[in-house]
Amino acid sequence: MKAIQVHEFGAPDVMKLEEIPTPKPGPGQVLVRVKAVGVNPYDTYMRSGGYAIKPSLPYTPGSDAAGTVETVGAGVSRVKPGARVYTARSITGAYAEFALALESQVHPLPECASFAQGAGVWVPYGTAYHALHHFAHACAGEVVLIHGASGGVGTAAVQIARAMGLTVFGTAGTEKGLELAKREGAHQVFDHRASGYQESILKAAGGRGVDIILEMLANVNLGADLKLLATNGRVIVIGSRGDVNITPRDLMSRRGSILAFTLWSISETEERETHAGLIAGLENGTLRPVVGKELPLAAAVQAHKDVMTPGAFGKIVLLP
């Protein structure tokens, strides 16, 4: 099979499209014929060698894929050959024509969702669901500010928050991105390139501040965002690319809190709840992954450059 291989950590061009043996499923394992692969920022961090998780070299990147079950190993009962599935991690990596996964790592993909959409489920939607349900404990009627509301995690968070009954504010850095966030359910959108946009957010919140902030780029926004919190407000840090200075009194005066997580530390119970919620949302159309760009698997290098470029718009997907 064809697969992207990384033999050394470094810049995007360390990724090479190679021919490697197609894996065979053992007991409790599932071989998925990959139809689409989701590209996530964490893929680039891991490839560079700067991520907390460092896979053994060589490795095939990626955790998010969608496709059909090719074959199953002994003892597998939850899925059968031919079933449409999405993956949440795998054994062999997703940037390939086939991915070997544990039975627990594959989940049914409803017929109403395309394979390209299925490739954008786990990391974006799992992250957004985990943040809003398990960390923010969001309640209907609260106000949530979603930074980067036009990206993969951002659009997922907008859709989930809107379905939960929250008032949704979103930021983006392009007109196209602002339009996307509004289309996907944001009640109000704000251009984070504009000077003083934080004051516009406070005004839209009636001066009381926002209850929840989903922080996609904490090293840029966290210091200023603390001043936007309402009393008992919560900031959930989802992404950061560096250090940041904050003023603790901004939290103290608001009884605020900063919470943070990585999706890899999710518990079994939380993951089970997350997949149940995501699958239900896909089935009823509440959740609609937005595919912004489709590229061939051989263009993985370009995809890694694109996913880190400002002006996010939906999900970048590779097609084997």
C-alpha cells in the first residue's frame, strides 16, 4: 500500500510517500480501507519532534480517517467488512491507503456524512465536545466565545454550542471565515484582526462578559481574554504555540478559572460519551463537518503547510 512515512523529525518535507506492506489484522483489530484523512495541527507538531508524544521512527502520521472496513481479526464483533467507519486513533497511522486499528478505535459513520466529513470528526469534534461538556460544563443560556471559529475545531464548537442552547460568539481573521462561522451557527462574529475587537465582544455581551472562552491560541489571546470573562467564567485552553503573560487579578476579581487538556488524556468513560454524542449529532444533522480543502495523499507536505497558515476555513482532507 501507499503511505506517508516519516523517517526523521523535522520540516514538512521529511514526509515521503512510500510503498510499504499492507498490515493484517490480528485478534481484536480492524483493517480500514481509507477513503479520506483529516489533517490536524497536532500532526505537524508531532512530525517536527516538538510534541509531547514522539512516535518511534519511521511512522505514518495521522489519527483521523474515514473509510470502509476491509477485514477484521478474531474476536471482532462490533463492525463487519464493508461497514462505513471513522477512526479515533489507529495502530499504524492514517496517512495511508489502509489503516490498522483496534476495534475500540473505529466507530460507525452515518450514511448522511461523506467520507471527507468523517475524516474531520475525531480530533475537531471530539476536542470541542470534550471542552464544552466535560471541562466547561456548559449550560444552556450561557455565552461562549470561540476563537478561530472558522477552523476545524472552531466550526465543530460553534455547531455543538448552538445545539446546546448557548449564545455563540465567534472570531475569525477573514471575511470568508466570518461568514462561515455565522453560517454554522454563531450568533455574532468578530474580526480578530480589528483593533479593539475585544470591546465589541464586551458590548455584545451586555457589559457582563462571557461565561466560557474556548482558547485555540492561548499564547496570543489568553492575557487579553481574561478581561472578557463574566463572574465565574471559564477559559478552556485547547491550543497554544508558546508562552504567555497573564494578570492573575483578572481571574481573582471574576472568580474565574483556566482549564486545559489534550484529547489524548481523555478517559474511557468520557470518550464513550463523546462518541455517542458525536454519532447522534451526525445522524440528525446537528453536526456537519466543513471540508475546506481536499488534496491527494501525495500532497501531505503542502497540507502541513496549509494547516498552520492563518485564515483557517474548515477541514483540510487528504484523499489516498
